[in-house]
Amino acid sequence: MTEQTLDRVARYERRFNTLFAAYFDSLGATLDVPSFSRFTPECLELLRDLSLRGGKRMRVVLLHEAARLVTDEPAAGLDAAALSVELLQTHGLVHDDLIDDSATRRGGPTTYYAYRERFPRHPRAALGLTVLAGDLALALSLRVLLDAGLPVEVRQAMVEVQTRAAADTFVGQIVDLERDFTSAVPDDEVLHDVADHKSARYSVLAPLQLGLLAAGEQPAAHEKELRRYARLVGICGQLRDDYLDLFGDASAMGKPTGTDIREGRRSYTVARLLSAVSGAERAVVEEALGNPACTPETVAAVREIGERRGVADRMRADMREHAEQARLVAEGWRPRWREEAVAFFESLPRWSVERAG
């Protein structure tokens, strides 16, 4: 991406972070909470902390750039839509960390572990409050659209986009868990469908649709190509995440590698590993797979096997192939939408798999 584009992306992030903080500040006055409740303000503070703690805000960037496909003028509704997509993301983080029993997120405690520390003698309360915190974030992501000062038909269309995105994501979470309950190695179509439902539809497709709606465009007229672009970009992102989990630089990422191996997840990388090895090498991989006590040395041995058997090379090639397919979809938008904005969506897939952070 050009320096000008990256500067614009950074401005979106800075502006939104200020907006998000102000939104949470306003909830004390706008959310109907019984005066005696102490748990509700604590819940909101945990959601605020998680939401503002970090994140690249790429969904917000996609939202704004989608509006720029239609117009370079400020589009009403973008702020509400941005809050909605990031509140839905907060919901997902809270529940993901509960499902994965994760202790940290973005350099701080997860909501679940914060509640476990708050209620060490009441594990069911900690569990229940974590679920409810995630549910509250989901409800707020829809309410912020309903409260937006937009024409009723635009509000309804935006709520429909987010409701469908949320439902698709829940299905994605279910099939993601289901995928790891089979001894068979999942094929690419299974892995692609999981990536599409679990992340692409709410992280790429919904921001595209919301941005177009805010700019006065009807995304339904372009449904097929928007879905294809989002699916391809989502697959790129999941391929990259799975690749880095085994072949990435732990010091650069700030977290250990081998998580998918230890948890027995049938990720893209693990599926390709299992399809590429046999004999003694397969025994090493299978012994490590699903073993929480798997040592860094064993992970390094699995990584070496993957590199020797061409798994790392294949993963990089798959990322480039899907990025190029997504670029070609976006290229087809040039006759219809603003060329400068289309160029962003052409460059995004390759940038997303090659960026350093």
C-alpha cells in the first residue's frame, strides 16, 4: 500500500479510538441500569478495557473505504456502523477467550480470567458473567445502529447486515469446534467454509455492506461479488494466522508458536502437515498434536518437518494465490466505483498476507 493510504488507515484508527472511548463514557447515561447494581458498571468497564486495549481496527478501515467506493464526501452513519462492527468484535473476543480458556488478550487479562479473579470462590458466577458480558456487547452492537440518526430504511438494512453477520459467526464457531472432533484430515473446502463463516462474513463482508449502505449504495445488487471477495480475503487471513502459528517468529509476534499443535486444532497448517508426512515423521506430528505439554523443542521439530516437506512453501503459495483471486474480483469493480477506492481493495489482500504485524 502507498504511504498516503497507510496514513489514511492510521487516521481512521486514531479517530475511531477516540470515538469508542466517548461511546463507553456515554453508556452510564444511556443504558438503563438499576441504581443498586454494582455488577453492571463492572461489566461495562471490562468491555471498555478489552475494546480499547488494542486491535488494528481493520474492520473500521474496510467500512470507511467501502463508503469511498461511492463517494469521497463524509457519509452519515459511518460512526454508528464502526461502533457496531467493533462491539460485535468485542463480543467475539469475550466468547472466544471463554471457549479457548485463554488467560490473556492484547496484553491484559481476558474478561473470563478477570471474572475468575474477581470471584475465585464462585466459578459459575464468573462463567455466567463472562457469557453475559459478551451477550451485552452483541446487544449494544445492534442498539447503536437502532439509535443512529439515520433514515429508518438505512437503519433497518444495517441492523439486518449485523444480525446476519452475527448468526453466521456463531455457526462458524460451532463448525470450527466440530472440525476438531473428527479424526479425518479436513479438506480445503471444509477449512474454507470455517474461515468464511467464522471470520470473513463479519470482518470483511459486513463492513463492506455497511459502508456501501452509509454511502447510499445498495449492496444487495452486488451480493455475489462482495461475498466472493470477502471469502477470499478471509481465507487469506486464516491461512496467514495458521502459517504464523507454526512457522512464524515467536519473538516478533510476542507469543509462542505451536498453539494449534498443542490444542489439536485441524488448522490449514496442521491439515497440510498430516497430508504430507508418513512413518516416523507422522508419529512425531501425531504425538505432539493435542498434547498441552508439548515442549518448544517438539514444536521446533514439527516445524522442521513442515519446512522439509514443503508445507511452509505451500502455505505461502496458497496465500498468494487467494490474494490474487481476491485482487481480480476487486479489479472488476473499476467500471462501477471510484478508481482510487477500488485500488485499495485491490492491494488489500496481498498486503494482508505480507504485512509484518
